[in-house]
Amino acid sequence: MNPKKSAKKSQPKADIAAEGKQQDDRQELFPVVGIGASAGGLEAFMELLSHLPIDTGMAFVMIQHMLPTQESLLTEILARSTQMPVNEVTDGISVAPNQVYVIPPNASLTIESGVLKLMPRGRGRGAFMSVDTFLISLAAERGNKAIAVVLSGGDGDGARGLEAIKGAGGITFAQSEASAQFTSMPHTAVATGQVDFILRPEQIAQKIAEIGCHPYIADRAAIESPASQDAIATIYNLLLLATGVDFTHYKQTTLKRRIQRRMLLYKLERIEDYAAYLQNTPTEVTALYGDVLIHVTSFFRDSESFDALNSKVFPEIVKNKSPKSPIRIWIAGCSTGEEAYSIAICLLEFLTERDIDLPVQIYATDISDSAIAIARSGFYTSSQVADVSRDRLQRFFVQVEGGYQIAKQVRELCVFARQNLINDPPFSRMDLISCRNVLIYLGSLLQKKLLPMFHYGLSPEGFLLLGTSETIGEFAELFGLCDQKNKIYVKKQLSHWLSIDLTASQNPLTAINPPLLVPPSWNEMEMEKQADLIVLNEYAPVGVVINSASEILQFRGQTSSYLEPAPGKASFNLLKMAKSGLRVQLPEAIQQAKN
């Protein structure tokens, strides 16, 4: 097909306000599709474009790997496959709907406030991840109106950017391996678990046109009605029953966007229909839970925060430490581990440079079992470590097949465990608590519960690190400001006893954790006998008998060395009574006992 306009004719500037970056539901923020490819990508590009309608209302940005010195004919070639105007990007060009933009050779491309920005190609370690670079900027700029497509290619570029798009609420595609000339790029993307659709290029085009009409992408807000409110309550209850996590007091706007994103995947426009679908499809409840807990993280994210730790926090922490007094750090909401390992590496560098020999204990927790499993493995793909310096890769990582693994000296410092920050007891006597980009997903009620718990968990003059968009809010009496730009706070000493809520959620979880049912033929004496046999034959004589909700039914021997009443409301929950040194390992031990 012949283009209606010259391939290199630039479009008029779109009228996009600068503040639109934070308001992805405004009408002028039309969807932008980032499409990445490498080897074999030309054919995939052409096939996709030839099946796209010319009036989708979206802009399409094509990122193709090219040699820095290569003269590109990509713009002219792609113009033959579509009647949409095809533009080679120039620095400062504004995107407009129903137009195609092509990256030039030897350039890095990002988008900000509707404007495409060119920079010289990076000269860092290994392959330059041009697709990741653009998609990550697109996720921040367009939010739920960002769409990522990873096509044929021979490396892993695009996988990290695709995860960022999914984390921002956007939609993600990968070319099916059967249709790709080179499968590495789509295979790596699919392996992240964050791809919504795996299709042939022509099917991707058809699906993009289809989802453009859905209320989640188009500017048609879902109608709030008593029925829809009931449906949302039903959805929260299904999540609670399936996962034990109560989302009632999480940020409602974020949760509703996640729900609407899942509705789009199934062509549902009424939330009542989606609630009914969830009731009949348990696997979708799990999928929704995964969407809600999407993990967007990276090594040394917001690098200036780590510089601040090195210059302002670590020197204060080590000042009064003795050789037998460990540095204790808690990473709350650690996601897939990059944050914990980054802090561990930063701390090791600090101690080595100053010839300080102190034990280090880093406890990293997250509510997601799958994220914790990744963190424990310490394995990351080449694209995930692309921003790690060459020196740090050599010192703290081991190259293995398919990527890199965190070196043993770093892994041994970090203990990973599942923890629900809202329900489970906090750690104590911490020198530093890092909880970045967690509070932004919680409603004010949960934030008011969490910040006093962090105060309780810190040692005197301990430090709290929050995300760049987070603050301590109304709790200035608990924390003093150490570094405003990097959101570092120091614990204040109080003249009065701080009342904190260490109790679990009051929502009934009997459907999830029913009380331990003793067979009718067992009387209490027989139950004690069986417990004695198990404990005496397999373990030490000191122990407890618990039910499936971890409530203590019986104490076996003198347990005071291991258990003590927790502050706050009286509780016989084992996880609350266990002394801090045991809490990390207990959940896994309890699960083994259940098995």
C-alpha cells in the first residue's frame, strides 16, 4: 500500500500538557504503543503494520536494533506497509495519534510529556538495551495507556521494559515463538510471566485495534452503581479467601485500575460480569492477585538514594558498633530481591573501603511467595543487570548460563521471607528499615498503622528510607528528617509510650484457615500422646502444638527461651509470640510441619 503522505513528513505537535504524565486518564493522553525488535524484526514490523487500522487513535513507536554506523532505510520500507504517516524520529518531535515513529541509528529514545527525545547511544557494558530504555520511559509517561510489543530478536532486550509497562497498568504483547525468525527476545519476555498476549504479528495488530475501544484504554469511565460496589466487595472477598490478603484499605484507584485491566483481557465492560467470572474461575483470582502485586524494581533504583545511604546513614550506623554487634537492616516489600541485594552491595563497599569488619544481618520480606522465590535464587537475566556497573558485576555477581547470579558473599547476608506487613509482627532493633514504593499503594488507614510499626522496629536513632514519592505524613513526632530529597528519616525518641497495633486483621479467615479439627475418635489424652511421640522422637522436648492458623493450643516444656508475650492486644499466635530471631524461619518451618 502506498502512504498518503511523505514518509518523513513530521506531524503537527500534539497538545499535551506537562502535568499529563501523572494523569493518564485525561482525554489528550491517547495510547502509545512501543514495538521492539532485533534480528528478523523487519518482517514482523511490516506484517503488524499492514494489519493495523489507520484510525486506532494510537501512536506507534518502532525500536529496531541497528548498527551505530548503519544508514537506515527502515522508515521508507515500513511506509510501504501502512497508510499511516511514518516518521523517522528527530529530537523533540511530539507524538500524535494514528502515526508511526521510527528510531534512527546510533540513538537512544525516550518519551516525556508526549515528546520523543533522542540521546547518543549508551556505551556501557554489553549490548545496548534500546527497547528497554524506551519502554521504561513509556511506562512512566503513559501509565495504563502504554502498550508494549516484543517481536523477533536474538537477545533479551524488551523484557525489563515490558515488566515496567505491566507494572504501570499497561498491556503487553510478545510474538509467538512459532512465528518469530529469532525467538530469544519474545522468549525472554514471556519468561517474565508479565505478557498478556502471545500472538502472531497480524493477531497482535487485530488485538491492539480491539482493545483500543475498551473503557480501560478509551476515555469512558466505568459507571459506579450499587451493583458495581457490591461486585467490588465480592472481588475483595474472593481475593481474601484465596490468598489471606485483605485489600479493602489498599489504594482504591489503583485496585480498580488493576481490575479494569483484567476485564479488558476478557472483553468485559461491566464489573459485575467480571465478579461473576471470578467466582467461576479460581485461576483468574490468582491471576488478579498477581496483577495487584505487580513488582516493578531494579538494581540501584534511584541511585542518588544509595549515595545518600553511603554518605549519611552507614557512617552513623557503624559509629557505635562493636565487633559482636551486627548491623541489622529490614527491607520491607523487597519484591524480587534487587533492593535487598543493592543495599547489601552498597554496605559491603562501604565497610571494605573503610576496613571495617562487622557482622551484617539483612532481612528482606514481601507478601508475594513467587517474588520471594526469585529473590532467594539470586538469579537475574542480562537485561535485569544492564544498569549495574562493570566493577560491581565482577565483584558481586557470577555469570551463569542465561544471566547472572548474586555472589555467595552477598546472598549469605540476606534472609528472605514472606510477610504481610499489615498483619504479621514487625522486626525489632533495626538500624535501617527500607520500605520504598509500598506506601503509595496503601490507603491512609494502613499507612497510619505501618509507620508507627516502623518506629517500633527501629533501634534508637535508626533510619527509615522511603520511596521518592512517599513521606511520613502526620508522623513528624516519630521521625526526624535526615535527607528530604532522598526521603531518609531518623527515629525520634518519645517521652511517652507509643501505642501500636500489632494485631492481625479482624476479617474472619475461617474459610482460609479453619480451626484444627481433631478426629472424633481422639480424646484429649490421645491427642497429647500423639504430640508427645512426634515431638520427642523427631525434635527437642520443648515445643508447642498449634492449629492451622498458628494459634498455640498447648505449650510443651519451658518455652520462655523462645517465646514471650508481644506488646499490644494479648495473643497466643505463635508468630507474634516468637522472639525476633526466630520469626524469619518460622513460616517455612510451620509449612514443613503442615506438609
